[in-house]
Amino acid sequence: MKKWYAVIGDPIEHSLSPLMHNTWFETQKIDASYLPIHVKPQELEQAVASLKLLDAGGWNVTIPHKEKIIPLLDVLDDSARRMGAVNTVVRMADGRLKGYNTDGLGFVRSLEEQIGSEKRQLRVLIIGAGGAARGIAFALESTGYSAISICNRTVSKAETICCELSQNAQALSLDQASQELDDYDIIVQTTPAGLKNGSFELPFNCEKLKSTAIVADIVYNPLMTALLKEASKKGATVVTGIGMFIHQGALAYSYWTGNYPDIVAVKDKLLANLG
Ligand code: ATR
């Protein structure tokens, strides 16, 4: 029987996940399809019940449901438990629903695809302390990055994540981080600043950015955010957000199908579809 998968979120119409997963199903000759489903916050419980009833093999979860879906699931993977957020649901053979979070590891894979895995001792600065930052901080730490700082407009939120990391992580204000930017080798921007629609300007100053720095942004539309343009002008290595998007999806796809998809071929297709 043909299998089916989905992504649920609000809004959902601009999601590139259906294009990406359907391309992988086609390439790997898997008889399955992947649909975008618009689920408003008050409809989440009913949506999960319907997905279960209609035998969805699994689905991705995006804003604003990543945390709220947790009580509706039967089992949580360690990644999701630690991050307090789920972006991938797998329907197990016995019908139970298991939640995973592939965002953080997706980011690390995208980063290391570009810079390799020999730079884990470098000093990392994460900008932002929301759900995305939390996932990335935990994934970096568990991969072996040993010096992580987090800066945020609301410093207390950065402090909370730092306390949960097992290493001695440091929380900073955006201002402090701007002043000490030349202490950092890897900068990871995780706020929605620079996002095409509803963007705001991040009160963060790049004057002290080192030309040898590696600067990653999780925003991928536009591909070159203001921060990445600035970093590029200074000669820094730039990691765009599209890689994280592809790798988080590839991990989800591998949990559903048992196969790892082609990361490279799908990238051009996605880039051509960025609005
Ligand atoms: P996500 O789950 O996608 O990471 P989030 O939890 O809403 O999203 O987090 C958004 C991040 O962007 C937070 O770090 C937030 O800072 P606060 O914790 O101080 O709210 C940051 N952010 C949002 N709007 C901002 C703004 N205008 N200036 C600076 N930072 C902002």
C-alpha cells in the first residue's frame, strides 16, 4: 500500500519540505507521498488523532506546534526530551507515536559538511536562546564542541540553556557579545532576524568579527542574510541555512524509510524554489 507522510504547521503554504521529501521518494523509487497540512493551534489534538487514524507513516512538525505536540505522543527520543521540542514523528510498527528532534543534529551535519569535523575545539557563540538555539547548543555539545557561549536579548533565557549544558557554558548580552566578538571562531545565528517576511534587525554589531571566523545562519530565505553578507565582506567563511534544512529533513526521512537520501542533488532544486 502507498505510504504517506506530512508536515503540520501554521502557516504551512511556503514550506519546502513537500518538494524535498517527494523528490527523495521519487529518486529512491519509494511509493510514498508527503503533504503539507495547515493545522491551527486549537486543531492540533484533532489533527494528530486524524493522522493516526488515516495511517500516516510519520510527519514533520513545525511552528507553532513543536512543543505542544509532546503530550500527544507515546514515546520521546532522547534528542526530543532534552530539547523539549519535536520536529519529527515516527509511527512505530506497534502503532505508537515516537517524537524526535532532528534540527540540532541537522545543523551540526550542515556545519561539518562545510568545515569538517576537526574544529570542535574552537570557540562557538550562539546568537539567540529560543527553541532552535537550544537544539543546536545540545547537538553541538554532544558532538564534542567544548567551548560554547550563548548571547540573547533576554540574557536569562541564555542562562537557562547554559545551566542545562553539561559543560561550563557562558551567557552574554548581545552587547557584550558584540564587544567580545573577536574571541569567537564559530558564530551561529538562530533568531528569525533577517527572515524575508516579518524580519527585524538584530541589535548585534559585527565590527569585531574575525576574518578567519565561520559564520552560520539558520535563516535560509533569503540565503544570504544581512549577517552573512557582512561576514562575507570581512572574508569570513559563510554557512547558509539551507544545509540545516536539508539535513534535518534527511534525518527524518531516514527514520521513516531506513534509507539516507541524496543531500546534494536536492539542494539546487530547493534553491530554485526559494521565493
Ligand atoms: P525558535 O523556537 O524558532 O528559536 P523563539 O523561541 O521564538 O524561536 O526564539 C526567538 C529568538 O529570537 C529569541 O532568542 C529571541 O530573543 P528573546 O529571547 O529575547 O525574546 C530572539 N528575538 C526575537 N525578536 C527579537 C528582536 N526584535 N531583537 C532581538 N532578538 C529577538
